[in-house]
Amino acid sequence: MPEVGRLAVCLALLFAAYGVLAGVAGGLRRRAHLVRSAEHAAYAVFGLVVIATAILLRALLRHDFTLEYVAAYSSSTLPTQYTVAALWGGQKGSLLFWSFLLTLFTTIVQVQNRERNRALMPFVTATLMTVAVFFLSLLVFVTDPFERLPVAAREGADLNPLLQNYWMMIHPPSLYTGYVSASVPFAFAIAALATGQLGDQWTRSVRRWALFSWAFLSLGNLLGARWAYEVLGWGGYWAWDPVENAAFMPWLVSTAYLHSVMIQEKRDMLRVWNVVLVLLTFALTIFGTFLTRSGVISSVHSFTQSGLGPFFIGFLVFVLLVAGGLLAYRLPDLRTRATMESFLSREAAFLFNNLVLVGIAFAVFWGTVFPVLSEWVRGVKITVGPPFFNRVNAPLGLVLLFLAGVGPAIAWRRASPRNLRRAFAGPVAAGVVAAAALALARVPLGYAFATFALGVFVLGTIGQEFWRGMRARQAMLHESAPRALGRLVGKNRRRYGGYLIHVGVVSIFVAIAGSNAFRIEAQETLKPGDEMAAGKFRLRYERVTSEENAHLSRLAAEVSVWRDGKQIATLAPEKRFYKKPQQPTTEVAMRSTLSEDLYLVLGSYDPPSGLVTLQAFVNPLVSWLWIGGVIMAGGTLVTMWPSAAERRAVAYELGRAQVPAE
Amino acid sequence: MRRTVLALVALLLAAPAVAATQQEVEESLTCQCGCGLTVHACNHLDCPSGEPMKKEIAERLARGEDKETILTAFRTRYGEKVLSSPTFRGFNWLAWVTPFAAILAGALGVTLVIRRWVRAPAPRPAAPPPVAGELRQRLARELEDMDREP
């Protein structure tokens, strides 16, 4: 059976290569049958990759340890859900999974565009198939997931215990979905450059894909943070690890694009910039995979190190050359006669928002590659760690938060003094009141203070938008308040969905600022019955319990949590020992509330004396990180929900594109 | 806008001088066990690198050494890579300055571009192509009618 999988991957590579050639030839010579043939080839690639993926999954589930991959990343005692997750737990499987998503999205795009965008589609197909050729080549020539062991293993080495976690089931697929779907806007951008159809048609056609990709990148990053928080057990959720940075950078650039494309739609400006952002997002996804896979920069994510680095760099250079060349070629056609009326306008606010987002992306990029640079230039290894990224990005983040409050409320074109007063008097007052309240509550002046006050300002502008829109409907249409609110959002999904996303962003900012500024840490070695303090909590170590099965053994310290003389919870942080890889892990125990998390880690245990070392963190406001994520996801759904008005706009653009040019 | 950024940069670079604490020193050093975290964050069970470092920091602080002295001692032993962020000197200075320089340059660029666009005369809407124009105007008109709020 694995031979069939290998054959499927090889055939998929051939079909994908054919798809590239037929797509380009069909597009250049305008041969409809060639274009259709390229699309059919892409469907075939999808079918073949599905077969290969299914075969690998089957081998995993059947514990076929004759396969190197199965033996390396699973074991006979691994629970089924993690056996499925082993599909993306190792490098070979994850590359196959990547190919699966890419060809799945190609198929969806082609079906969506059977009757639309016919001029663009040959190049869209060719671009997506070029990416597929790259990944499939790796699977065929470099790292074969169906490789057989010379002698079948009797037992597998098991999945890395750190990956045997609920969040690990959903974090990588979500992030991959975000990464891979960024290929679709990229393919449309390339097609627009190749055909010279540089108007709003391609941006409108990929709006939903860009949002989809952005949403899954957001989700993937947050789920990754959640995983780190629960599994790595150092009390935090983000360590500015190179691979975290790799996932963060495309998110930043993609966020910039989602904002600046609005200016293009409204004012027909920034076409070049928008193309650049889409190209850059894609390039950063490839760069991110390179960081993950190459091990060039050491990282907690180096679960899989390999010699794939040069291939990714090669592909990245190829992408940049082709995309840059096409861009340079079309530059004269992309220029539009931009005009602006004032610095005090939404356009200007968006331009600065783009500057800060891309600036943060650059700062993160710079910090990530600086160690490599230092080694080249000085021959000295240095570390660019969390303190660097926090210090550089915190002020930039504050500017961004401020702009998130300005953008939604300031007028397009030119904000009159009257407009400014009307838009900002309320929110600014709210921010000032919040600052005063924070000062009264003796919150020290600093980033957290600024974040909270600015957060209130941003929520003020958003709340005001909702309130005024609702009141207007109530007054004009005599609707009840809930109905007015519902219809307000329903009729302007992009706008109010976007505002909801901003509410989620504020929530995340507040969580980050609060948990960084006000965290409390304590560590003590205790014997049964001893107590320790952690902020306002008292912790009493009661006893240890242990349990063992074929897969792992666990040791838990039972800790009762007291506050104001009352017991409020019992927590049991664990140490686990996974038997196959002979590896210990920590399982934190948490009590989460909206105001703070009490986070306990069992450090060490000494059986003869019964002494345990207990590490306790009180992390304020962390829950708002996850709540913010849920709000963002909800806002994105509102924004993406199809609306009649948008279908008309797309139809209009399509009509425009089909009117022969003069 | 630019002023805000400048003010924030100034605020950032003028890090307040406070008494070195155990946590502060631990956060300035990278654990050498390969975890990639700071000494403070590394929580490996009996970490062969982090635990002795924590102990040594505590001893040195108890002896009254200041942060700089302690960091220099570790740096001499492990090399520059033990510091969790680059120093401000020499080539490393670029690590800190480049992001802000890039953003300031960008801000200047955006400001200049906006200024040029603001000064440019507002263009008249390009004359629609004669044949398609009629249709297109009608389409736009009808679409507008449909978009109007009920």
C-alpha cells in the first residue's frame, strides 16, 4: 500500500508540472481547451494527494512500523487522536499535509471560478500548481513519507510528548490553513500582473480568501500561544521564538493588506502597495516554513530539523524574482493618479496603520535574523531574545492601538473640525476618565497603564459607531433597539464585523499588557501540609498521587488553594513520564477566572522526604487573550458572511472587466 | 504622529535605572540548555544550565555585585550569546536602531507622499469610454439605487 502512496505523489508531481505548463501556455495564447486541461490536471493532483494522504493516515492508524515515518512519530499505545495528529507531527507528513491543503484550496478556487475570472484563471492555476510542484518535489526527491525501514520496527518511537496535547490537534492545522490559503491571493496577484488586469477585480475576488487566511493565521497563533501556555509550563504564552515570529510576520503583513485594500476600493489608490503586501505575505509564509524546517535559527519548535533549508531559500528566491520581475514590468500600468485631501483623513490613518504593521513585521524579521547576521559579520554568536522584542514592539503596539481607535471614526477624504469633535470628543473623554481611574487605583505609569487607557478610547470609538448607527435606524425606521442593532450589522457586515474584530484586538492588547506588567511569581519547596503564598492566594500542598499505564506514568501533587481563609479550589499539577521516548513533561494546573489565572507547576519531587518544589504564577487577565480570539473569530464570520450588496459589487467589477478596453 | 513615535522612542531608550533584582538579571541571560528561553523562564527539571546560573546570580547579588558586573562575568564565561538581548555597542547597536530607523524613514516617506498627494490637483473623473460609458453609468446608477438604505 505505501508503494501506491509513493506512486500517487510521483504522478501528482507530473500532473502539477503539466498544469503549470498548460496553464501558462493556455493563458498566453488564449487557448480555452488548454486552460481547461490545466484545471483538470489540478483536480487530478488533488485526487492523487488525497489518496497519498489517506494511505499515510491509514498506515499510522494501523501502526505499520515498516514505514520510517510511522515508526518515528507514533507508537502502538499512542491514543488515536494523537495518531491522527502525527500526520502533521513530523516533517514529511506535514509537507504532505501542506500539499493536501494547497491542492484542496486550488480545487475550491477553480470550482468557484468556473465561469468567472476566466482571463485570470490560467495564471492562477499555473501559480498554485507551481507551489504544488515545489512541495511535491520535496516529497518525491528529498523526503519521502512512504520510505520503508530496512527492517520493520517492533515498536514506534512515539510522538514527541510535547505534541501530545489537545491544542496540538488544532494549532498546526489551523496555522497551516492560514499559511497555505495565503497562496490564493498570491496566485491572483500574479495572475493580475501576468494579464495586466490590475483593477479591482482580483482584489474583490480574493477578499474572502485573504480574510480566511488572515483569520486562520490569527487563530493558529492564538492556539499556539494556548498550547505553549499549557504545555511548556514556564508561565507565559509567547516567547518570541523564531517559529512564533515566523507565524506572526505574515499575519502582520496580511493585516496591513486587509486595511489598505479598503483604500484601493474606495479611492482607487495604492494598487502597487497592495500587490506588494500580497506578494510579501506569501513570501513570508515560505520564509516561515524555512525557519521551521531548516533549523538555521535555534528554536523550541525544532521538533524536526533537516537539510531542507536550501530548497526553501531557493524557492523563496525564485518567488521573489518572478514576482518582482512581473511587478517591475507592470509598474507603469499599476500607477494611478492618487490624490488626497488632508492628513486628517481615514486614508492617512490607514497609511500610518500600514506603516506601523509593516514596521513591526520588519522589526520582528530583523530581530529573528540578526543572530545570523552577527555571525556572518562578526563571527560572534549572539542571542536576540524576548527582552529585545518586547522593548522594540511595545511602543509600536501602542501606536497601532491608538490608530485602531482613530481609523474607524475619522472621515474619509477630509475630516473637518466639526467631524473630529463629533467623532472623538466622547472617546477621548472616555480615555481620559479611564486614565484618571487608573491613576486613582495606583496603576503605575507604564505600558499597561497606556494600553488600558488607549483600549478604553478605542472601545469608545467603536461603541459610539454602534450606538449612533442604531439610534439612527431607530429614529428613521422606528425599529426596536435589538432589531435596529441586528439590521445595522446585517446591512454593513464588513464594517461592523471589522469593528467587532477591533474589540477582540483590544481585549488581546489588554491581556498582554496586564499579564506582562502585573504577573506574580513564587517558588517554594514544601513538605506535605506546608503552605506558601502566591499573591492573594495561599497554597497548601496536601499529598502526591500517582498513576501508571502502558503509555505513561504520572505523578500529581494535590494542592488546595485558599483565599481569605476559604478553600476555593484544589489543583493538581503533574509530572508525566512518557515511556517510549523516555521523556518527562510537566502538566500545569490552572484556575482561570476573568481577572487572573493561578498557574501551578510541579517542579520536582523527592520520594523519600516527600518534598515537592512548587512554582506558582498569578497571571492577570490572561483569559482575555482567549476571549479576544473568540471575539475576533466572531467578527471575522460577520465580515465574511455573504451579502447581496457585495455580490453586486463583484458583478459590477466583472462587467467592467469584460467591457473592451479602449 | 511623528512626534508621538519620537517621544515613545525616547521613553523606551531611557530605561529607568532601578536596583537589580534576581528576576531582572535572570531575564537578561539566556539559558544554555538549548531551550532558547531566558534563565528566568526556563523551568526544566534540574536544568543543568539554568539552575546553577540562578544560584550563582543569587550569590553574586547577595555579595552586593551590580547587574553589569554579573552580566560581564557570565559573558566572559559563555560568550556574548548568553545575553538575552544584544548590547548597545558596536555592530549590535544596529539591532536596536534599525527597526526604528526604518519606521522613521517610512513615516517620513508616507508624510512626503501624502503631502504630494494633497497638493496634487483633484483630478476630474476620467471621461468614460463613449460606448461603454452609457451602460456603465446606468449600472452604477442602478446599483446605487439598490444600495440605498430602505
